Amino acid sequence: MKKIFKFISSTSSLGLFFIAIGLSIFLTGSFFAIVVYAPELFLKDTTNNSLFYNLTLLGKFYILSGIIPNFLILVIILRFINLIITTFVDIMDKLVSLTITEKNIAKFNNTVDKIEGKIISQKPKIKDAVNKVKFKTNIKNEHLTPIALIISAIIIASAILLQ
């Protein structure tokens, strides 16, 4: 069993696709050949209404053997989903790395320091202005910020787990 899963994980997606298609064609063709030319190998008794009871061991094998190609197709689909997620996370990583650089952080810190200095030096004027002006609060979009942070944390965590 370990060798089978090692083979599946080491085979390319195109190889798995061709193996799955080949198995599907072979199993379907041999199923119809047995039913047409030698139905006694497939069915024991046709008088009983229960289909699974009427099947021989070979017939039960053919019914259950369709799982194998479907499993290989499922592995291909999961690899494709993994590729899409890792590509999306790589693109997001490149976009974030373009915007968050040491130079940009230094500029931001300098700007914040200047603003803090201005606010501290003009504190009484600001207090008077705040008391004179009545602010209208619009809190409609404040709930979106934590959700965006949670979604970005989930994306980053899934990227770390998938690599």
C-alpha cells in the first residue's frame, strides 16, 4: 500500500490522468465484453430481483473497480486546487512585499513622528477645535477590518501548511 501511494505522489498529474483514462477504458470495455460474451462469469442467477446478490465475485469486482480511476481523478483535482491556492498566496506575498519594505516603513515612521510632534506642540489649539466641532460618526465599515485581518491570517496559515 505504501508503494502505491508513493507511486501516486511521485507521478505527474498528466501521467495520473492518462492512467485513470486507460483504467476507465479497460475496465468498461472488459465489463461489456464479459456481459456480452460470457454473462455467466458476471451473473449467478437472473431469477432473483437483488442485483448485488446475483453478481459473482468478478461482477462485484467490476462494480467496485470504478473507484480506482475516480480516486486518481480526485488526486488530480486536489493537486490543481493546491496549485491555485499556492499561486494566489505567492501573488499576495509579492504584492505585500512590494508595499511593505524597510524604506517605506522608515518613511511611515518619520511621518508619524512628525505628526506626533505637531500634535504635541499644538495640543491646546486642537482641544479647542475638537470642542467646537461636532463630529458625525459613521461606523458602518469598522466591522470589516477584523474580518479582513482574519481572512488574511487564514490565507497565510494555509499557505504555510501547504508548503
